[in-house]
Amino acid sequence: MEKKPIILLIIGIALASSTSLFWNHASLYFSAISSIVLLLVLGGFILKASLQAEAIPGIEKLEEPAFLFSQVYFTWLYVNNRKRWAKYVITVSYIVAAVYGSLLGAIACTIVMKIDSVGTFAGWAVGTVFVTLLTLGIKESRILT
């Protein structure tokens, strides 16, 4: 097993936990929420592609469908070119996690936990770095391919 994904994850965990002491655990909220969103979206893509690949017989024999105009493009890619599929899926999952993790983390910090704006911004920055390191760790580990 490669050491690079594990090192990226350890750096992210150390960053989030060490900065949480200064800003009322805001970085832990953002890191946890963004990571959960990333893993849920990634799991949804994996589940959808694997279920569709099983349900559509002969999908591997199709010629490459149009990218934006085909409902089976990602399933076809999952079956025929898992490396390219993983690149698309991890990119989309990261973007969704960054947007929704930021939104839900801000709601959790300001409304629920009553953390000030400086702590919320610092938590957002650390959470974004953490989810970026987690995404890079998943990409480098080649779990999806």
C-alpha cells in the first residue's frame, strides 16, 4: 500500500484537530460535514454506476455515448474505462462537497453553535483544506479504479 494517501490523511487530521482548539471546534465541524458530504456523493455515484451496469445488459459493447446527452455515459465509462470514470466522479464529488460542506458547516457554526465569524472563516478554511487532502488521498490510493 502506498504511503502518500495515508500521509495526506494524517496531515489533514492533524491540521483540523490542532486548529479546533483555537476556534471552538469550528474546523472539526467543517471537516466532518464536508467529508460526510464527499463520501455520500461518492458512494451515490458508485452505487448508481454499479447498479446500472448490472441492469443494462451489453453496455460494454456500446460505442462511446455523447457526454452530456446520454444518461448511460457514466455507466458506460464505469464499465469500459474505470480510471477516467474515477477522475470525473472524484472531481464532481469534491465540488459538491466543497459547496454543500461550506453551506452546511456555516449553518452549523453560526446558527447552531453560535461561533463568531472569525472562527467560522478559520473553520471553513481548515475544513476545505481537509476535504481537499481527503480527496487527493482517495485519488492517489486508486481505490476507485
